[in-house]
Amino acid sequence: MLVSFFINDEYVSVDVRPDTRLLDFLRERGYKSVKCGCETTNCGLCTVWLDETPVLSCAVYMPRVNGRRVTTLEGLRSESAEFARCMMEEGAEQCGFCSPGLVMNVLALDRDHPDADDEMISRYLSGNLCRCTGYASQLRAVRRFLARDRATGIAAPASTEVTGVAPSADASANEGEVR
């Protein structure tokens, strides 16, 4: 089946089997930020944007991307740099395996709800599982990133607050949609 779409603003037209998952297609083409960590649509490691909406690429089959725009973390390097710095400064980066999916959702949150409260942050990150952190440092990094000065893009000073809201483990994905 012929599928034509954009990956990170690059036009692609390929012949694929209809049962090919977007995750597998992207991995085969070298998009290493898109990872498979669970095989059950529960971990968030495979998060990409489909027409600017975070989706789980393991739950999206190639016919669904025809005529659409797929964005991976590789296509958002400059946008993600400031959040990566916030993660580092808040001690939220440990093994880093879950980070690409987390970053994709935080960038979507920043775009859609730049003044998000902890409940909204928790909703956006509910499908991102991290086996290393207790989520408190990640929450501090997200808060700090969202609080940065919009005019300069400079993040707020490091937080001393230790409390956090762990992402809900019971959030369900609808057709691969993370939120």
C-alpha cells in the first residue's frame, strides 16, 4: 500500500504493508528517539506527534498516517533543548530511556497549556512511565520549564520544592492518543 506523509517536515512516499506500525517504520529508518518499552501501549516511550497531537506510535498503523504530519523528537531538537536543561538541573534525568516520550508530551503541554497546573501536567504525562525516578524531579523540571520567561526562553531558577504528583498509571490511550 502506498502511503505519503511528512516526517519532521520531510515528504515521504513509501510502499508499506498495511499492518506496519508507525513505531516499526520509524525505527527501521533510524529515528532512535522512538522506542518500544512495553508492547502494550502503556509506557509512552514511542510517543510522536501526529498532526501536532501526541500519539503512541506503537498503536498507529501506517494507513492512518497517509496525508498527515509525523513529528519525532529528532524534528524538535531546538525546541527540546531548554527542557533538557531543566531536566538536568532538577536531577530528573537518570537512565534517560523514557525521556524522548516525556519530552514530546511536555512540548505539547507547553504549546497547548503553557500555564498548566499540576493536575494538567499530570494528565499530559499520565502515559509516560519512568522506572528510575519518583516523578518529583520530573515534575519540578516541567514546572520550571513552563515558568520560563517567554520573552527570553530562560528557565526559572531551580525549585527547592520536593513534593510532586506522580503521573496516573490508569490513564488509557485511545487509538494511540496519549492525552
